[in-house]
Amino acid sequence: MSTSLRWSRFFFVALAIALAGCASHAEQQAEQAEAAAARSEQAATRAEQAATQALDAANKATEAADRATAAVKDATKEINRVADHLDQMARDREAATPGRRLSHVTKSARRAASASASSSSDRAPSAEASASTGASAAASATSDGATSSAVAPAPSPKK
């Protein structure tokens, strides 16, 4: 064999080995790509399952919120009903006793007037007596927060 033939054989053998090495490297890359694709597919499946679970949880939370809203509406209706009932009871009580609200004012004014009249029967009323009559005749606040007042007439001076 000639040397050039030997060299060409050697070249072809080296080329075949190199090609075989490239092929095995390409096979390794293909296997790695397949493994990565399988892992990606598993991750996508897990993500889809998690999304489904999240959607179910969101639906359940929405249902619970709807039930809570309905409960609040019912409670509000009941509170308003009770408040209306209490208001009606107060109006009925006031209507049943019409003179009751003003009676303590009138009684107080009458007492102040009679006390003033008895203390000043023989003399003219002093400034102090007039001031106390006006002060004692003022009414106090009623139970519903309204304030009314009545002033007793000042006794006329006797000459």
C-alpha cells in the first residue's frame, strides 16, 4: 500500500469516527430535548390543575360572599323593622297620654308662681323673685331629646 492510500484510509476512518461522535452528540441533545419536553408537559399539567383548583376556590368564595351579602340584607331589614316598631310604640305611648309631656312644665310653673305670690303678697316683687320665677319655670329636656319651655307670668305688683 502506498502512503497516500494509507493516509486516505486514515482520513476516512477519522472522518467516520468524527461523524459517529457528532451523531452520538446529536442523539444526546435529542434525548435531552425530549426529557425537557416531558418535564415541561408535566409542569403544564400541574399548572392546569392548580388553575382549576384556584377557579373552584374563587367560585366557592363568590358563593360565600353572596350568602354573606344576603345575610347582611336580612339583618338590615330586621333592624329597620324593629326600629320602626320601637318608633311606633313611642308614638302610641305619646298619643295615649297627651298631657303628660307638658304637665311637668305647667306644674313647675304653677308652683313657682304660687311661691312667688305667697312671698310677695304685701310688697312688690323683688328682682330676685322675678329671676327665680323665670328660672324655675323653664322646662327640662324630654325623653326624646326635645326641649320645651314655659314661662309663668310675672305676678303683678300690688300697690
